[in-house]
Amino acid sequence: MEKSEMRELRLVRKSFVAAVTMLASSVSGADDDLMRAARQIFKPIPSVIPAVKDNPITHEKVELGKMLFFDPRLSASEIISCNTCHNLGTGGVDAGPTSVGHGWQRGPRRAPTVYNAVFNLAQFWDGRAADLKAQAKGPVQASVEMNATPDHVINTLNSMSDYVLMFKKAFPNEASPVTFDNVTKAIEAFEATLITPAAPFDQYLEGDTTALNDQQKAGLKLFLEKGCSSCHNGINVGGQDYFPFGVVERPGTNLLPATDKGRFEVTKAPGDEYVFRAAPLRNVALRAPYFHSGKAWSLKQAVGVMAKVQLGAKFSDDEENDIVAFLNSLTGQQPKIDYPILPTRTDGTPPPSLGR
């Protein structure tokens, strides 16, 4: 990012923080003021499934999408599914810094969570996919991930009559509904249901002043006044815009690998070097490690790094603890997902391919 752009970003941030501070100036004695300030920046997760563009959500489509999300046979090796890297039992992510894909290859970035991803501005850390449909096409075909092809996916699905029937029910107006585009539409429909409402913070935004404890309210006040919310805002507490990782000070290569230039790889604009989509912080306490590099193993460490490199500040131990307490209030109700019984393979189902 050019120096002039850096200065402009800092001025915008200062103006933003000043406005928030004015709104929250009397927080110590008035929950109403803090709530009012928070409501201008954040929105609660809705309890209803959101609509997605050009893809009506139906029960049949969601059920098909769930099957596809859990089916490892969409991958070349037939051992990797969407759920492998976006595990719904562990916050919508996997356990490692970066995901392990086809042939034990390591991916270059931390897997983003699938929970509440429908609310993001765009998908992937660099925003290269406009929506969840586009996102679903990437990992299936990436050699370092599922290493499959659209033909492999379609041949696999057509080999099982249960899948063919499910596609006909999900896309009743199409003569030949088993297509790669419809695979991604079904997965998008299922992923749109993966929302986590009713977090303590949501209840607070909806008017329950007792939903947050005193430490969480102190953390929210700091989150606003220190400028964290200038990047992490909106319904997903992030995921709405792109920012350089290292506004004030560039992190070391352990946190910011020099070879990963972020959004620059999408736009080729010099100002987008080391720019990434702001991480959505919903359910963040469930999904260590942190950052696109997956190198911060505690939430407190991540808060400290963000203060230093993004804000040019050093938080006290108590301040870090208070902000972590607030971040814990962003954990919502996880949807109950029954693991599906998948259609049985047939003699026509393509065999797995384990080689690279």
C-alpha cells in the first residue's frame, strides 16, 4: 500500500474512532450509551436463513447440499470432503494452521470458517470468489485440495441413482440437473443455513443489557474506542472489506509470509500487496489458530498482534483480557447437523486416485 494511502487509512480510522468515542464517552455509567454505539456499527445475526443471489433456498436443495458437503467422493482421492477443512464440529474450520489436502499437501492459508460465511462481502481471504457458489468450485478443482475435475464430480454423482433423484427434486425445472453449477448451488444453499444466532452479543444488541457481563462490556468499549471496529464491523464483525496486514508495522514473516501477497494476486494492483479481507470474528473463540497464516495459537496473542501492527498500540494485560472476554461473547448457537448417510457407490462410480 502506498504511503499516501496509508496516511489516508489512518486518518479515516482516527475519524472513526473519534466518532465512536463520542458515542461511548459515558459508557461507565450508562449501558444505553454503549449499546447505542454498538448498534451503529454491528448488527445481530438473524434467526432466519438469509436469501442468496440467484439461488432460491429450498428444503430439497439444502438436503442435497448437505450430502455433497460431507461426501468425500467428490475428491480425487475420495477421502477429502468440504467438511474435512471446514469441520462443522470445530467452528467450521480444521485443526491445523493450514489445511492438509490431496497427497498430504499443505495449503498456503488457514481455512476460513464456513459458519456465517454467507454474510461476508466475498469469499476466501483475498475475496477472489464473489459468493459461496463461486467459492465451492475452487477447492474441488485445486490440486492442493480435492484435486478433482467437474467431469469426475458429475460422473461420480450420475453413477448413484439416489443422487440423480435428489438433483431432480432440487432442480425440478431442468431436464439434466446433475451439473457442476448445480452442485455448487446446492452446497451454497446448505452453507447459507450455517448461521449462528443468539450469541450473548446478539442478545445485547437486541436490548438485553444483562447478556454481557461487566468484563465483556469493558472489552466491547475498548474494541470500539481503540479502533478494532474500524475493520471488524457489520453483521459478521468483519468480512466486509479489505485491509493491509500491517497498517502501522509489518508483521514478521512467521505471521505474514513474504510470498503470499494476498489480494494483489487477484487484482494485480500494487496497493493490494499484503491486503486481506478482515477476518469475521463471529465464533472466533472456537477456531484457533488465527490469521491467514494460522500462526497465532491463542486469541490473546492475536489481539496483541493486531494492536501492534494494525493500531500502533500496546494493550495492557487487562485490556487484552477484556477484549478476549468480549470476543468470547460472539460465540453463537451452533446449528445441529446430523451426519448424513450417503448414497452407496456402484460399479460405475469412478475409483479413487491417490497419486498426484
